[in-house]
Amino acid sequence: MTAGTTRESLGAAMPRSVFEAPLFRGLDARAQREIEAASTLRRVPAGEALYREGDRGETLLVVVEGEVELGRERRADGARAVIRRVMAGEVFGEEVTVLAQRQATARVTLPGAVVEIPVHLFRRAAVRSGRAELADKLERTLRRSAARDLLATIELAADLGPENLEALLDAVTFQTIERGHSVYRQGDPSTAMFFVADGMVQLQTEEDERVRVRAYLVRGDFFGDEELETATPRLASAIASGPSTVLSVPARVVRHIASRDADLFARLRRVALGAGERQRDVVAKAAAGATQHVFRDLYRLSIARSLLVIDLESCVRCGQCAWACADLYGTSRLVRRGDKVKSTVSTGDDGFDVFRMGSEALAQAPAKPAARTEPRSLLLPSSCQHCENPSCMVDCPTGAIGKDPSGEVFIRDALCTGCGACARACPWQNIQMAPRPAGTAKPPGMPAEDLAVKCDLCRSYERGPACVQVCPTSSIFRVDPSAELGELADLFGGRALTTPAAHAPVRTKIPALPAVAGATIAAAGAALWGLDMQARGNASPGRGTA
């Protein structure tokens, strides 16, 4: 919290202007009391960031005094794009009703105060007010506002005009797609156009019983418009690479808007052409190491915030890293098996990767300009990668798994019942169930013979990860792959899923397949990167041991 910012519980002192906001009108006295009891008043100076794009969100906010600006960074050039300005009496942060992350950065432009209301409490209070129709209406209002803010960052919406934008918002619905499940399949009727609100969607075709990935789409991209224009069945399948949320606009609405805006589809193609040129530049650089660039599961790399890697070109296979981990914890939390990739790595100005230094040294180190190594052969061993939105944390029934402000995911032994839900939820098998050591705290009244264990970056040790400290050749280190692995940084502008696109999606031509929209890897690039998949919607990672 920035100096000058203060927080205070409201109790019964909720500013009346909050309940005069359109969203809260109609709540009964009981609902208002429940919201008052759980809300916080935050007094903020100008320049304060109330939250940042990519932060986990759990509250709605209402401006009581002053003004707040919502903005996002463009993935293409890093410039800030203003979504809207929020004045006194207006609500913001509505995206938390459908998405886990903040979609923009909220910065105070005029000093004042905001009220923070836990979204789960707001929902409960609305339902308990005894009017289900009111709760439904409020939920629709929140989702509409969230959709408006998302569409505001896409060039398509900026060119639609108010009437067409309202028609779009009236018809849009949110859909949540689980990892590996389809939005639609190749050959399906074309019934809607889609926008990616969160996560990642891959477009893929089946050829000779093999699945070939044609494009990746991330937050802010759209797809499915091409077949609507040509009135043809789906030419590719759209599969969620990870848990994803998409906005769906029915075909009849898109065609209705196109009937009033004759240049709509042509404008999309023109805008996408320029973005496609930029994307092809990235692909051309990656093509030089064609068969080596096997990013078999791009989604995994995109959501990881602290990915353990071993430089196979300097590793001497001594095993000190695994032994040090086992010595500290009884069971090694590092398994030297996993995907292999070849990539450049961002380094400090002395050519030594700053993530090899350990957390304490890194915190004290002076900032160094980024540089890149020559392409290195890297192993991604089985070790917790501290995901942006951890599946393990969501599935834990007791709240034993937490995430600290720095993004480190950890397990509270005293709350772990050993049920194994987290281990089953991790898509990459980075959590093990091990016998609970004698003397370890456990939930009262529970046998809890097993304990979930995983890498927590040695959070109890000041020097940081033991595996990093003991490596005699500095071959093991952690990176934020979206920023530190060269090809991903180029492809996603330095932040794969937490810096959404503010420009129109890319569309690239694929042989025997019309153009597809999105911030994509071109078809040629996908083939060069070795992205042939062996099973529908799932990657087949190359395996190996160090």
C-alpha cells in the first residue's frame, strides 16, 4: 500500500452515495447491512494504483470521491491505452464476477476515496434480499460492464459505433471452457463469433489422424468470424489450451451489425494484415532453430511465473540439486524429468542469469539491462511453477494452499488433510503425496497420514532455493518464461497472459484453410516450432532426464 493510502472498516458508516449507485439500487436493508459490515473504505492519493492488470481480484470498487482511470498496456508497443474514467458514484472492477484476474490497471487520477466490497459477499447479500430476479439483474449488469471493458481494448469495438456496440453487449454471453475441451469442432455449424476473455485457445486441424495446431489466441483476440462471413462450417477446431473464458456473440447479431456496417469484415481483414506482418517477423526468427523449438505446451509456459529450468549444456549431471532438496525435506520436490526446449534466456549485463542468484541476493541486486544468451538447450524438470491461477489452490477443500503477494504458491501443513485433491488438479503432476513427517502439525481430529509436498522456493530459508545454491555450475535457475524465454517474450510482448492485446487480432493464411483471427503463430511457424500434437487438444511433451 502506497504512502498516503489509508484503509478503515466501515461498519455502519457506509457513504450513502454507494447505495445510490445504479448497481446497488433495490437492495433491502439487510443486504445493505451485510455489505456495510464487510466493506472497506480506502482513502487514496493521486497516482495510487488500486490494483494492477493481472492481479487476482476479489472485490468490486465504488468511487466515493475523486476519479479513477482504467488502462491497459498494449502488447504490441507497451503504450498505455485508457479504457474509461470512473467518477464518483460509479462502480469498477466488475470483471471479477467472471474472471479470476484484473483486466486493467486502476490508477487514481484525482485524490479521494473508494469503497471495496467483496464480490462473494455482494452476491450473497443480493440473493438473501429475497429477490432472485434482483440478483439475476445485478449479475447481468456486472457481466455486461465486464464485457464492455474487455471490448473497449479491441479495435473492432472502437470502430463499431455506440448503436452497434450496444447490440453486441445485449447479445454477448460468457462461456467457461475447461482445459482440453472444445469451443467448437472442425465441421460444426458456424453459429457464433468469439472473443478470448481469459486463458488461451488453440485453433487446430486434423490431417492424416494427426492434430496440427494452426494458431494460438490469448486475451483480447477474437476468432470464428471468418466462417460467419462465408457462411461455411468450421474449418478448424477451437480447443482450450488451459481453463479459458470466452465471450460468445451469436451469428445473427454479427450479421445484423455487418448489414449496417458494410465494411465490417473487410476492416477486420485489413487490420489483421498489419498485425500478421509483425507476427511473421517473430516466427521467422524462431524458424532458424526449427526442430529445436519444441514448445509442446505453450499454455504451461504462459501461465508459469517461476519455472525451474536446467541448462543441459552446462549441467554435469551430478545430482546435487535433487540431493539438496531431499536433504532439506526428506522427499525431493525436484524430479529431473520433463519437457526439453531450446531457447534464448534473458540475462543481466554480465551474461549471468539473475534468477540463478536466489531470492535474497536478487532482491538486493542492482537492476541490470536485459540481454539474451545464445539459444540454450533447457530441461523443464517436474517442479512447481507457481502458476498465475493455480488449479491446486482452487481445488483444495481446506484452504491449505496459499499464494503470497510475490506470487509464490505454498502449502500450510497444519491445514493439509492429505486428501490428494491438489495433486490430482495439477495438470503437470508437480505435487506429490508423501508420508507426513513425525511432529508435523495437522488438522485436529483428522488422521491426515499423508501430506502434499511441492516446491515452495525454500521460503523458510533466507538464501533461497537450495537446488540453485548448491549447483556447482550454476546450471539450474528459475525464470518467468513469458518474460525471460526469448521466443515467448517476442511472441506475447513480454507477458503472455497478463498483458492483453490492445490491438486487433492477427490473421494469417493457411494452405487449404481461410484466414483465422488472433494474436497467432502463423501456420508455417507452428510447423517449424514442432507443434504437431498426438492427441486432440493436448500436447505430447518430449520427455527426458538430466
